[in-house]
Amino acid sequence: MKIRNNILLTSLIVFFISSTSLSQTETSKTKYDKLYFTQKFFGGQIEACTIGFGYGFGGLVDIDMLTNKKSKEFSVGIRISVEHFVSGFETTKSLLDYNVYARPSVRFKRFWISLLGGAAYHTSKQDPSEIVLKGGFELKYNVLDKYIGVMLKLSTTFTEKSNYGGIGISLGYFN
């Protein structure tokens, strides 16, 4: 009896989940639709930041993996970058990081917002190299369409005190 009740309960849960997850909704009247696998090169930039908690410069390449089919304002992708920065929050360290980030982004005509989270190969003259978890935030205002921008960038490693924040410029090309 107990086994039969468990089978019945499991069947009802599976039926409910499959019926709600496979149901179709009206999306023709909404601006936003599902994310679709796009796997395309979005762009790259070089950047320099200062006025804040240190200074830094680097280069990056963004690859979109998922894009909103209707609006194209929201995407999820990866960012591969190299950053050299002098951290200035707590201690002064000269660092060179090779980063791979997961990157959800919202892009309007002039403003772009990206959250960054991933791993970095963290090198320093003072300390041995290591792989660390790293996160960040980037807010960019495109002065000249998609080529020149002013940005606010914050970055932190979660395992040690090497944080960075600054305001700077970016030069790049984006689709």
C-alpha cells in the first residue's frame, strides 16, 4: 500500500511538472521572449580605468551564448579577458589576471550593464600565482555608438584582498 501511494504521488508530481513546463503561453504581444542559443562573437575592447581604488588596463573578448530573440537587449555569454591592475582598496599590489567570466548583460543603445563572475589565473610579483574566484560589475555609457565608452568598473577576488574599482574609457568594436 505504501509503495503504491509513493508511485501515485510521484506520478502526479511528474505529470504536474511536465504539463506546466510544456504548456505554451502567448508571447506575440510581449517584448521579451525566451533566450535562444546564439553562440556568436559579440565584440572586444581595450580599457583603462583610474580615479577610484587603483588603476588598471586590459583587453577582453565577449561571446554571446544566449540572446533574447525579440529584443536583443538581454544576453548571457562568456568574457575572456586579461587585466593588469594595481589594487588600492586595502593593500597596494600589482596584479596580472587572466579571466574567464560568465556574463549576463543588458544593453540599450547607449548604456550597457554587465555582471561578471568566474575564475582568474591570478599572478603577482609579490605572491605565488593561483586560480581564484572573481566577480565584478561594469556599467558603460557609449559615447560614440559601440566604439568609445566611459565606464565604471568594480572587481573583486573572493579569496584574498585584491579589489579594484575605477572610472575609465573603453575602445572597442561590438556587433
